[in-house]
Amino acid sequence: MPAIMDQIQSCVSAIRQATSFVPESAVVLGSGLGGFAEKLQVEAQVPYASLPGFPVSTVAGHAGRFLFGYVDQKPVAVMQGRVHYYEGYSMEQVVLPIRVLGALGAKELLLTNAAGGIGPELTPGCLMLLTGHIASFVPSPLTGPNEEALGPRFPDMSEVYALPLRERAKAAAAELGIPLKEGVYLQTTGPNYETPEEIKLYRMLGADAVGMSTACEAMAARHMGMRVCGVSVVTNLAAGLGGKPLSHQEVQEVADQVSGQFQRLVWRYLSK
């Protein structure tokens, strides 16, 4: 058995010792968005640190645990915090949690993040539904020998963010009266914020928002055949657009300010 499959199965086995819960959907909560977990009817929780070989987040605002529970009657697995490539993990390690979620039974994945707004309509505090992404600035998580048990060697990425899930998210937002923008997300490696010159380049490439996660996770999920939806919380204007230096504290503060609205949207989306 390939090493990556060994690692996935070791993590699944460790989780199964704590719970037999089988999720239909999974959610990854980004910076400052961990409060959604408090609304969950929790059946079990598993700290990342208790899993063999599992990467552990070192970033403030990321709790670092799996929660298994119900949104209304729907079984959901929640990642309260994620790991990033800039923390020194390999891209294979960064997407290991996604592969574990798929191996646990999740068929749908909702990815959330905090992002910098590039598009003129994306101001701090707004929510953006991902219509696509640009991942050319980070290594592909599928590099290396292909694991046929996970997916094909050359997976199609024509529609990473499934249209039916995007329609469901828009319907949920409309029912709640929550404005939901749409746009293309671009992932960089981080941890440094981008230069104004890079932001100009990304805008020319068609990016509406920029961040340091998500696209690689979405690719790994699609490789496994999972359906993916993504929502960004725009926490700041990207470099050169806001007239002030960027900080992680600002990211967390704005994410906290819109967390109630965001949580209502995610809850309605998952329960639909």
C-alpha cells in the first residue's frame, strides 16, 4: 500500500476509535471563522494532535480539531482550523485532512477562508462565493506518483466549484437576505502578504480575491470525486488598494465582525 494511503488509513483508524460518525458533508473553517463550531450539535471531537502524522496548525485563530455532529439532521464533519503550506508542511501534508474527510465518507466539501479583496466590489466584510480559482502560484497537491485509490492521474478541473452547490449557496443567501458576491480566488504560498505590483498582476489574470489556502484543498477534493463549494470572507483590501499596511490582526477582527452573518449562511447552506 502506498505511503499516503497508509497515512490516510492510520488517521481514519484513530478517528474511528473515537467515533463511528459518518459525515455526508465536511466544512473547513478559516481564520477567525471557528465560531461556527459552537452551533453544531457535537457528537465527537478529535484534536489533530491525537492523530498519527497529522499536521497541526500553528496559526492564531485555528483551534486544530475535527468536530463531528449535526446541522439540523444532516451529519457534518467540521475542521476547526486548517494547516497552510507556509507553515513548512509539504503540499501533500496540507491536503491530508481533506483526504481523511473523504475517506471518512464525506461527499461534499465547503471550504471557507479569509481573503484580500482585489475586485472593485469586494470591500472588507463582504462574502464572496468562489466561481473558480487560480492555483498556478503554488505547487499542485497531486504532484508525484498518482494514488489510483484516490483518483485519476490527470483529473479534470473544468468545474472545481460545483454549480449545483453554488446555486444552493446563493439560494441560502437570498433566503437570509445576505449579500453574496461571486468571483475568482487566487492562492499564493504566503506567509508574506502580496506586493502592490503582484496584486496588479493578479487582477490582470482575472483574480477577484487572494489568500493563502483553499485552492490546493479543492484540487485534492476534486481528485477524490468530492463536490466542492467555496466562500471567502473579504477581510481587507489587497496590498496597494487600501492605503495602509496589512496585518493578521485586521484579518481576524473583520472576520469576527461578520462571523454571525457567515455562520447563518453556512448553517442554511448545509441544512438545505
